[in-house]
Amino acid sequence: MTNPPYVSIKTYFRRTITLTRVVRMLFPVSPLLFRGFFAAAQDTPYPGQPLTGPGGAEYMHTSVAFFDAAAEADGYWLFEPADPKPDSAEVVVFLHGYGAYNPMAYGKWIKHLVAKGNIVIYPRYQKNLMWPRPDAFPENAAIGILRALDELQKEGRVKPKTEKVAYIGHSYGGVIASHLGVHWEKFGIPKPASMLLCEPGSGPFKGARLPGYSGLPADLQMVVVVGEDDYVVGDEFGRLVFQTAVSTPQRNLVIQRHSTDGRRWIGATHSEPYCYDLDFDTGVRNYTSKRVLYTARLNEVDFNCYWKFADALMESTRSGCYTDVALGDTPEQRWLGRWSNGQPIRELEVVLPHKVLSTATVPAAASAKK
């Protein structure tokens, strides 16, 4: 009797993903539900938001179509541009933080991305706070991405452009994005062209983390943002990705610090990327969603840090524009806006690949879950 032929992990995973996709098509567990059209753009910019450019209020679409196929841990939410509805659009994969499987947590940012002309895929990857274990997060996210892309190929959908896909990850979503960025071929998902990691980290958990990130694509453009006052996950994981992604020369580490003009404060906490919008509220009220409702603030850190870097990275990889805003320690990259008295808000700090980052730059992580 001969031994069965050896099957590599890569081949096995591809077969598993293919079988899963076939089963999903034949026996859908989470049918796609249309939740409605919602206004994606404001009549006027938010206070502190630029009129144009990355992070700015220059929009192509006024509505977003919101779809739900997220009943299971490997499900997804889908956001498509409308009014006018395009034939096709670029794709953003948005990976939420631990427990933030209610897309309202980042709702205003999602609306901004869609109004700029992007399809946003928001994988669930968690069923609840206890299940599945973090080791399963990347696979669940990958299946959600593939299912969403399959759905977008159907008649009447906005067709996805997958040559220059952008990945955005906050907190544990940054861990997942980094993992998928190394193993995109194994998972059969689109190769990341740009990646924005926002306060990335896993707290006390280790699942889905890799020892190093030299496997990230050489042509990837990546920005890692850490906050001075992030006492939830700290800067340890962000530094790990930045320092070990040695095959990816177009990478920057950005340190955001708190600031004040004596009357108003700009924070630098783990919660800065949150910008909830109840149009996308699914009703979940776990620890994370309650924290979002309590701590989220929409301000210059959104417009001139997170939204700006995501937009600039996408434009840089897709059209060659705004590279000086995304990368390079330029004045445009460091700019965070002005106070009402006209004085500049404290600039962002940028670390380039050839510089050595001190381990004392940002406080160490506290033992919180998110």
C-alpha cells in the first residue's frame, strides 16, 4: 500500500477555500440583505475637515448602499457607492478592531471612503467576543473577502477592481491585515497595494500574530500609526511590523501625540479611529460597541491622520498622486491642521525605515482586550 501524495499547506488551504465558496453558493448560510441607501456625503465639510485632497470633503457619490451578509463569523458587510452608481469601483478591505463587529463603529469613515468612489468590504471574522479563537481570524476574514468579491460579480452589482486593493486595519484588525498581507497568495485574496495600520495590536492575545513581516510585498505602500496615549495595545506590535517588514521599503511609522490650545484637546488614544454612524448600526451592544459610543470623537485626527493616510496611500498606488502626503516625512504628511486661533496643531512624528525607533517612544500596552 502506497502513502497518499503529500499536499502542501498552500494547496490544502486553496482547496478548502474553493470548497467553502462552492458550498456557500449552493447552500447560503447568510443571505445578502439590503439594509438601505444612506447619505454618504455632507452638504458641508465637518469642522476641521479639508475641502479637498486626502481626507477632504471632495466627493464623487452622495449615497452608499449597505448590504448585510454577516450572520456568521466568516460573513461580511458590504458598502457600495451610489448616486451616481458606477459600473465598477476600487476596493477597500476594512478590518475592524476586536469586538467591533458592528460597522457603525467606523461609520463616518466608511461613508467617506464610499463617497470617494470605493467599494468597502467589512469582514466580520468574529461571531462574538469569545468565539472563535484569534488564530481563526485571518481565515474567517479571507473567506468573507472572497464571498464579498463573488457577490460583486453578480448582475447589477458595482464590479470590483482588484488590482490595487487597499487594506485598512484598526487594533486587532491591524494584526489580521498584516497576516493577510504576508499570506495573500495562500488565502487566494487580492494582493494588497496599500496598507494602513491604525493603533495595531492584540493586547494579551497572540493569535494570528507572526514572528516577523518580511513577507509583506516589496511594492506595498504602508503606514503604521501608533498613539502616544494608547494604553490598550501600545506600540509594540506596530513597531514589530515596521521594523521587520524589511522587504517593504515604502513603509513609515507615524506617532500621533495629544495636543491642546488651552481650550480644546486632541487625544492620542486607542479610540481615535472610531467615528460612529448609527446608519450602520446592527444593534450589537457588547463591550466594544459601548466603548465606541462613549469615546468616539470626530476631529482633525480623523481627517488629517487616518482618513488622509488611507486616501493618500490609495491615490499613490492607483494614480501616482499624493505620495508626498502618504510617505517620506514631508510637511504634508506631518500636518494635522490648525486650532481655531490659527496656530498649527502639534505635528505628527514620522519614522522612516532607516531610523531606529526607541522602545520608549510610546507607553507599553496595558492588559486590556482590545
